[in-house]
Amino acid sequence: MRLELKKIGHSLMSRQAGKEALLALRPTLAELKPDEGIEIDFEGITTFSPSWGDEFLTPLAEEFGARLHIHPTNNLSVRDTLELLQKMHGDIFVIQEKG
């Protein structure tokens, strides 16, 4: 399953908004097959805060582990936030290589 985060919004900010986005996604996640992965696509995102990412991505990483894949991005806001979350929680995300 591919999640295009721009469908949620272009500016992903605040803990509460991250929690709400994850709650809205839960019914779709419940339909995933046991071997199906989740791809996170940040194309079109302008701002990505650590608090939003921690409430949305961290629980996904804890639940789906290596089945959660992050698409590569040149967006510095996204890259810096992902790096911070990796430092906070260990290498919990699989970030795909470009190409």
C-alpha cells in the first residue's frame, strides 16, 4: 500500500494532527494482508514537523517494522525530521535508496 501524505495535507504539523491522521488511517491498515508493505511518499509535502512524524510514523514503524518503507526525498524538512526520529527511536525506518 502506498500512502501519499499530500492527500492528508501539505503542511504536516502538531502532535494532535498526527494522531488524528493515524486514527483516520486505521480502518485501511486493518485491511492489509500480513505480507503487504506500506510505502510512505512525501512528494508534495512542504513542512513536516517532528511532533507530527512521531505521532504518525513512529506507531506505524513499531507495528509494521520492516514492512514500512520511506520513499527517498530531497525535502530538507522531511529529511531532518526523519533523522531526528531515527536518533530518538533508533533506526526504525527503512528509507529506500533513490533510483
